[in-house]
Amino acid sequence: MRVVQTIGVPTLSDNAGATSTVVDADAIVVALKSRTAPVAEAVEQSLYAAKWLQRQGVEQLYFKVCSTFDSTDRGNIGPVAEALADALQVGIVPVCPAFPETNRTVYKGHLYVGDVLLSDSSMRHHPLTPMTDSNLTHILRRQSKGEVGLADHGYVRQGAKAIRDQLERLQSVGKRFAVVDAIDNEDLMEMGKAFKGLPLVVAGSGVAIGLPQNFGITPSAGAANLPLVRGPRAIVSGSCSAASNAQVVDFIKRGGDAFSVDPLHIAAGRDIVAEALQWAASRISEAPVLFYATAQPETVKSVQAQIGVEQAGYLVERALSQIAYGLVKRGVRQLIVAGGETSGACVQALQVQQMRIGPQIDPGVPWCYAQSPAAGDDGLMLALKSGNFGAVDFFTRAFGMLA
Ligand code: ADP
């Protein structure tokens, strides 16, 4: 599918009241920074996005959540999914964060990361949404009013019809949500067929692989064609995931130039953004430079104990996003951002409104083309890597693809 991602909801109508222009794409992604927002705010943003997408004429709404189901007992997956289901007046809503290509699988309603349960994975140390339960039906039940059922692998392995029948059965006994198992892409392809015509799907990005077949779209590499912008390179990393920690170490080990951003220095009032940009001044070039707050769980915990969880997150996101803006202003045209929340902050600071999705670097992470006032008329290449994605040499390989 040709995909355009908008950052936030484009304005619903212009000053004259006409609806905004139709986006030219097979699928439109509206990116919201709602994962850890207050529940009411996340719900409001999501409903507004749904309304805009409906005006774009979309046939199916996909509430995309993290493949590690990042959330807390307050939400926001349950409350947002329920609000969307109410707005669309749908019966049963399938829920499946599985993304087998990145080793996220769901079996008997339990989410696995690689060989271990989610609650035994490094996600238990996440700075904002520590995941300490792996049972998706339990997690969702705590976050929502509706009943949660399970379409387990016994149905999934029998194929689309069995999945659909089980969804209908769960709906007939009053369930609102159905967690659906999936352990490989074949499961996702069957799930795709089973979800044909459903108005609402709640899933990680994995499930999307099975959906184009429902819209008569023939796979084409041309769908990922992008304009190529050349120029200086940089990486900004605010993710503290195990993968990002390893990627930062790998980049430095290969001789990459790196600037460490310490939340305690920001909290103490130092102008870290100015220091970082001054450091960058003589280094901005084709050889990528890295700015990172990425740290090991013990360090993050200690920082959070000193300045608070939210404040630490906020200070780091603000500093890194201002650094990203400053870098692009100073000529960087190929930028990688590591961290979901960090990416949200960076695209907001860069005032990116839309991105065209291009070729995949690693499963779940593509290069994108975006325009930003900071980049003038050139536009820029952006790769937004959520925490645990990407192989250890991700940074090096990603830039290699644009050579
Ligand atoms: P991921 O995709 O790995 O979840 P995010 O960017 O979504 O990464 O979340 C990481 C959060 O941790 C952000 O809010 C970020 O500002 C915060 N953070 C980054 N580095 C540190 C640090 N050294 N100490 C405390 N918090 C940090």
C-alpha cells in the first residue's frame, strides 16, 4: 500500500469551512502522541482522528498500539479502543499486538518477546509503561469496562473462517474485545482475511500485513518509492530499551561521534541544547553524529527517583527534540530518531505534518520523506525507530541504504 503518515490530525476544515484536501494514498496513518497522555486527552485525540479519517473515506479503522502493548492500568489502549468502538457502533473488536518478524507473538492470550513472556522481558523496566503482566486479557480487562474474550491459536490455525466464527461467538456472549493469538505471518494473513469488513481493529503493526489483500491491492515495491534527500546525518536517541542501548554502544564502538545528554544536567538548569549544538557545529557532515540520553535501567531508575518519572521523560524529550530541530536547521538532512515518545517529540519540534513511508530498514522501521520548516525547501529523510526494534548495527545500516 502507498502510505502517508500525518503527524497529528490535519485541520478538519479550512477557514471557508471546506473539508481539507484528500490525502493521496492507499492507507493513511494518523500519528498521535497519546500513549502516555491523560486518558481523557488520548480519547479525545483519537476520536478526532477517527472523525477526520472517516471524512477521508476510510473503510476500516486500525488503532495501532505497541507490539509490546505499552500501557498502564489506567490505559490508554482500553479506553481509546472502547471510545472508538462506541463511536463506530461496532460489536466485537479484535485485539492482537503480535509482530512475529520482531519476535512478538501471542499464544493463549499471553504476549511473548522472543523466548520469554513480556513480563520477563526488558519491557518490565520501561521508563513510562513498565509491563509486568503478560496476559493480554487481564491487562485489557483492567483498562476497560467491556468484557474480554480470547480467540486462541486453536481457531487461528484453522484459518480465517474459524477466527471469524469465534469472534461472532464471543460477540454473542457479550464480549467487547477478542484477544487473538498469532505466532507467525501465516496466522496474520488468515487474520487479515477474517478481519475483512470489520470497522475497527486494535493491533500492533504486524496485523497490517494481512489487510491489503482485502482491498484488491497488488503488492508493488513501487509503493515505497521516495524522493532521496542527501546531506549531513545525525541520530537522536531517547529510547532506553535494550535494543537501543546495544545500538548506541555499537555505533560508538565503530568510532561514531556521540554526545551524551544527562537528564540531571538538564534538571540542574544547564543549557544542554546549546552545549550539544555547539559540540555539533564542527562535526555536522556525512559521517553521522549521535545525541543520546539512552541509559541502562539502573541509571534511569536513579534519575527518576531524583527528579520524577514524568519530569525526567519530559526534560529529555524536550532537550532531544530541540537538538533535532537545531541539527536540521544547521543542515542535517538524514535523521534517525530512536524512541517512540522521543520520535513524537522530535516530529512535533520539526513541525513535520506528513511523512511518506518508504523502504523498510528493519521490520517495523522504514525510511520516510518529510518536509519541515527547519529543512527549508529540501525536505529530509527521517527514520523513527521505536525502542526495541532494529538489529544491533541499525544506525550504520540505515544510512548505508541511502548511500
Ligand atoms: P521507547 O520507544 O524505547 O519506549 P520512548 O522514547 O518512547 O522510547 O520512551 C523513553 C522515555 O524515557 C522518554 O520519555 C525519554 O525522555 C525517557 N528517557 C530517556 N533517557 C532517559 C534517562 N536517561 N533517564 C530517564 N528517562 C529517560
